[in-house]
Amino acid sequence: MLNGATFIRRELMIQLVRAFDNGSLADALDHIPVKLRPKGGDSSRCCVYHDRAVIKYRLMALLGITAEDEADEAKTLREYLAEKVAGQEQAGARRENPLGVCGPACNGCPDAKVLSTPNCRGCFARPCVYTCPKKAISVVDGKSVIDQSLCIKCGKCIAACPYHAIVKTSVPCEEACPVGAIRKNEQGVAEIDFTRCIFCGKCFSACPFSAVMERSQLLDVLLAMQRGEKLVAMVAPAADRQFPGTIEQLLSACAKAGFADVIEVALGAEKTTEHETAEFIERMEKDPKTFMTTSCCPAYVNLVAKHLPDLMKHVSETPSPMVYTRDMVKAQNPDAKTVFIGPCVAKRSEARRKDVDYVLSFEELGAILAGRKVDVIACEPWKTPRPAAVTARNFACSCGVTEAVLVEATSKIPDFKLNSKQINGIDRKTCAMLKLYAAGKLPVNFLEVMACPGGCVSGPCSLNI
């Protein structure tokens, strides 16, 4: 969903691309915050100077640097850019974590509480008092008062109040995180515990101040293009309906925008389907009482590795479509650099493990297309030897992997029976369900798990959410 936070993020990306292309990036960077927040103009925070500081940090993130990396506020963006260019030319090393919190952007939200508001009418029925299981509510001077030391935030009083006078305040990033990986520090600023973080991107999407920022590789890709490196765009199946036109037209648009070659990741999804189906059948033959879960979603794989070790033996060992697509690219041209393009934050962590050179979000690809004035609708369809299978293109949708495996399995075993279930979005409730699956308390033989509700099409870096 387009809002003020997504608008400014995408606008900065487009400005970076345009300034890079016309050779003025070094000169333009330090002027962008002032241009967007001129003196005497409107501000979204206490003043334009605070706004400018946050915009500077956003630009740092687009350069591939997050606020935690460098606390030198006296250093200019031009200096950061020079260091970035020199550093990439020397080593090209990637930073460890794809997310970070910008302290100046964080609002320091108050702790989550259940509160009685002035809307309370002090009614005779006292439904809030009688429904509270911890006796945390009393009536003082005709108004309900909640004892925070007793309140367990169960929400029963909220549901019971006929005047909607009781509300629950929240810390959006903390509430969205399914594994408790983000918390406020002693200064009240959010911090990510990367030993727990699964890089699902839910905090990135949830923060109303957009204080959680991605460590972008947009500049890395632009620099690689400038150096004449052969970059192959690997476009994820979730691209369908993200951009105007067809997938084939989007592939052509990528080539027109500067990529040396393009390929659908759905072709890799075909290989994932084939191998995952064979693996599933083999597991069932060895132990009909066991079950297997999918392995395409990197946030889910991170969840199991960090928080659900008992489930690890059930996770498919089949590589994701991105990995198979990378192998296809490297088989044809070993010197090519691969650029995965999708809606996912967690793919950045998977790419680091699986030797994919760069990852761009759909937002970043959209910025390149907009910055270079490439109209997808006006592009001729990309000519490929054959289109990917429909089931492979549906991988990005919830139940898409299950459908692909079922079709593949029944083509080999006509009377094949699939007892499948889906986890359609990872949150605290579904994490508890996964523990039940790991303990064998829920009957299933094939479990599809997607971190995002609806599948990858609803990823945190999608264009249409």
C-alpha cells in the first residue's frame, strides 16, 4: 500500500538512479535532503532538520550502509559514496545483515498496554471488571482503571466494553515480529537481535515511521552495470501483477534497463518441483508416517534453524527456485553475475549463503525502470525458448507449491494421495502450530509454509501491497 513512508523510499531510489546515470550522484546526494525538506517547508517530525537527518540515513541505506555501521554524523554522503565505490572495487564484500534500525527515525513507541480511555461511562454493569481474569480492573471516581502490574493484555475487557472505551496500544514492529527479535533498548530505540531474526521483513512493513531499513544493493548493481559486467536478472514468479504488462514484457524491460540477459525464476521452480516431489515420494516410501515441509521460503528456513530445531529433519533438502535458476545461468555463462529480483527481504540472507551475487527488490527494479524511463507496456515480449509452466509461475501464491507437487506426483503415480496443509503466513500463532506439527500432533504428510500471508506475492518489498 502506497503511503508516506513507501513514497519517500521509492522517490529516493528513483532520484539515486537518475543522478547516477547523469553522472551527478556525488554532487547531488548531500542536496537531496535539503531539496525534499526545504527551510520553512512542512515537516513530518519536529522540524525539517530532523527530517533531513532521517533522509540522509535512508540514502545511506540505499548506498548499502545502515545507521549502525557508522555514527560519524559529520561525514557527508559524498564521502560515504566515495568509500563505497572504492570498497566495492577492492573487495565487493557484503555486509552481514540485510536489515537495520535507524535510531533517528524510530519514534520510541511507548510500551504496549491495555488502557481505559475517557470514553468510559462508568456503567452499572461493569462488564470489564467481571470479565477480567486477573482482577486488574477497578472503578475509581466512576471510571475504569487498569492495574498494569496485573494486566496480562488478554483483551477480554476490550471485547466486553459496550462503549469501546478500552484500547490496546502497541509497538508495531514488536507486535509484527513472530519471534521476538526486535525490542527497545535502554534509550527506547528499537534494536534487532540478529541471533533471533529470521529476516521475514514484517517489522520493515509494520513500522509507521519506516525506521527499519533494508541494506540495499541498488548502487552495487548500478556500479556493476557501469563497469560492463554481465548481469543476468533472475525475475521471481511473484513479479506477475506487480508491474503493468506481461512477464515477457517485464523481462524485455529488464534488458532495456541495462541487464545483459534475463531469465524467469519460474524455470528454476520447475526443477524445484521435480526434485521436491521425488524427495517427498522417497521419504513416504521409507516412512509413511513421517511428513515433509517445503523449503522455498528462506524466512521459514531461518525460523526452523533458529527457533524450531525439532522440525529441521522434516524440511525438504531441495534447493529453492532461486538456486536452481542461478545454476542454469552459471551453466551457460560461468562469468555472469546473478541478480535475483523479488519481493523478499529474507532472499538477501539466502543469496549470501547460496552465492547469488546481488538481490534487488521489486521496488528497486521499479526505481531503475522509472529512472531510466523504461515503459514495460511499450516493450516487446521477451523471446524465450519456452514459457515456464503455469504451476511454476504460481509458486509465489499460497498453495502454489502444493499444487505443483501434486500435479508432478500424480503424473508419475496416478493414485497418489497428498494429505497437505498450508501455513499461510508466519506469526506467533502459526509458530505454535509448527511446534505441534514437529511433535506429530497434527496429521499431515506435506506441509507448505510461507512467511507472508498469500505467499510471496505479498512480500514486504512488493509494489502492490
